[in-house]
Amino acid sequence: MCLRRFYAYHSAMIGYTTEEPIYALATPFSPSALAVIRTSGKEAISLFGKVFKGRVKDRPSGTAVHGWILDKNREKVDEVVALVYTHGHGYTGEEAVEIMCHGSLPVIRKISTTLEEAGFRLALKGEFTYRAFLGGRMDLTEAEAVEELVSAKGEKGRKDALSRLSGSIRQEAEKAKTEIVDILASLEVQLDYGEDDIPEEWVFPSERVEAIMERLEKIRRTYASSRLYSQGAKVVLAGSTNAGKSSLFNALLKENRAIVSSVAGTTRDYIETQCEMKGIPVRLFDTAGLRLSGDEIEKEGILRSKELMDDADLVVYVIAPGEEEPKEKLANAIYVHSKSDIAPGEGISFSSVTGEGLDRVVEAITGYLSRESAVTSDVPVIESERQERKLGETIDALRDAEKAKECSVDIIALYFQAALSALSELTGETTSDDILEVLFSSFCLGK
């Protein structure tokens, strides 16, 4: 069964049907100056033409047409600009019209109703990207990169996702497949001859296999780093009351977000904000000081602080001058000494007043968060757990082939074929319907 027919068969299994024209709002459903509504599918241009006062039929692909959306009573709904894409062009490769309208919520609702009356149905999550994948506009790693780009929380995450969207993972997979196919071809020569007619003894290409595994392993190891830079980390400032947590919180943000006071117990609940530290997106929490308290509100704040600490990627435990470090160390913590302008502390110390030592605190935070991240510049990075798993399966199959190099060539060939199969699943040449359902249903509506 060819790839196109394979996915056409499975599309019905996961709720997507390629025969129906679809539409969806591609911008947030909130008041704005402009909104974009996408359509795609068979006869999409003709169907849209029924509700549009303006000529969209027989226009060159990429043409922008000004006109009016008309409802079933031929009354004006909104003045819009329609971008026309003929078959083989645009995001999905299908016929498509993208509508730029005013971002009024009643306008969006009325256009949606009008499109449904014309024969479009509301798209499922990820259905536009699914159709782009099905139509050969992108492979599965590029499809995943679409959602990764949308959800990127930092600049490095954006750049990495854009690289994957440009086909960097697919290109690496194709290089590895070409090498493995070439090795398999030399094995096939051995299999095609009788035992007494083999032209020459086949020698296992250890150097070539090692080179393939090394390259794929370098890509696989980027997973932790990519997840960190794209999804970010949860960092909690903790410590006793009046230790300087709120001052550190404000200093790291370079703004006065948390109330600072010499009165112990000022912070009774946690404060959360988003920031970036050396390219790493961070959810930073300032928490209630840890102490015994009879105040019910403060006790609840302390309880929430402890829950946040348990769930944190990193706890920055702040220690005031004259205060000793806790005897029971947390596994996910670094310890920093505050108010170094009053009394220099041991280890990492800082002053929120003078700013001295704050750079060392940031270095300690980012160093801890990226401690397991493989940073390399000569390979693309991955964010998908599925991709990391398929690369691992490929490497395992090649390693098994190497271990079996003294076995018969037909056994060795099986391992190389398993490696090829894993690479094919990586790029989506062969992928089960349940994997596709999970992947595309996690996308935004309109993507």
C-alpha cells in the first residue's frame, strides 16, 4: 500500500476526513483589530465564492482579494481580504482560502456560521497540519515542529523549532538511511548467492556503523537541553522568614514585584512570574518564609511553599547572615547567602542592595538547570519524546547488528532492517494511527 493510500485509510480511524472542506479560527478568540480564519479542502475556493462578494475563482495562487462576506440572505457580514491558494500550494497543499477579517467576536461567530452554511465543517485540532503531512508538504518531524514553534517559551526554543520545521531532523534521518541502505545492499549480494558461490567474504563495516551511531546519539542527547530551552523550568525561592527571598526575587526581575519589609512573614502566599535566564525560560516563585506560626493564613502559605518546593526543578534556598544552612539538604536545591553587604556569606553570596553576587546566583541557577543538557552546535536538537525514543531504537538496532557481526549475514540484515524501520517511523513514512491521533490532537485549533 503506498504511503498516500496508507494515511488516507488511517485518517478515518483518527477522526480526520480529507473529503470534507474545513475551516477554523487561526487567531485567538478575543477582541482584536484583525482575525484570521482558515479554510482548506476540495472545492474550497468555489464554496467560499458562494458567500463572497468578489472574484476568487481562477485567481493565481497567493492572490489577495478584497471583498465582502455575505450571509445566506446576501446581507453583508464583514469587509475582508481573502488569500487564495490553488491546489498544490499553501500550507496544506489543498485548495484553500485564508480570510483576514475584523477581530470582533460577533463578526467571527457570524463568519463561522456562514462558512458552515456554505458547506465547511469546523476543523479538528491539528487537522490543517495533518493534511499538510498527508499531502507531503512536511514529514512527521516537521509537523511536530509546528506545534513546538507555537509553544516555544524562549528565543533558543524558537530557533531550534524553526530549524526542525526547515527539515533538519529529516535530513539527518535521510543521511543515516542512505548509509544503512548501502550496507544492506552489500549484504543482499551475499544473500543472493549460494554458500559456495559467494564472490568474497563480507566484512562488517564497523567504522561506518560507529559513525552513524555517534551522529544519531549526539542528536538524541540534545533532548534534555531542547526541552529545557523550549518549555522552561520551575525555580522556587525558599528559606526562613526575612531571609531576603523577596529582595532576590525583585533583583532577578529588575523590578519591584514582591513587597519587601523588615517585618517577618510579609509574604504569606507565593508570587509567580515568567522570566528568562541566559536563554532558559523560568517560572520564578517567591514563597512564604518557613517557620512555625500560629497564624492560619501564614500556615497555609507555608504549606503551599513546601508543595512548590517538592514540585520544583530547582529550589534556591536563601540563608540570612548568622543563619546556618539546613542540616537536611534538599536534593533539588542550591544554597545562597543573602545580604553580603552586611555580612559576607560562605559559598554563593549576594546583595540585593548593591547587586554584588547576583550574576553568581544566576550562574548557579542556570548551571544547575542545564547540568544534564548536552550542548552541541553541529547537530539539530530535538524536543519530541517520540523522536528521542525512535533515535534510541535505531541506535539499539545498529548496536545489536554490531554485536551479531560474527553471525550469519541474514541475521545481521534483520538488525539493519530494524534500524531502517525505526528511522521510517521517526519521519512518519510508517506510523500507526494511534501515534498520529495523539500527536495531531495536541495541536492548537487552526493548526
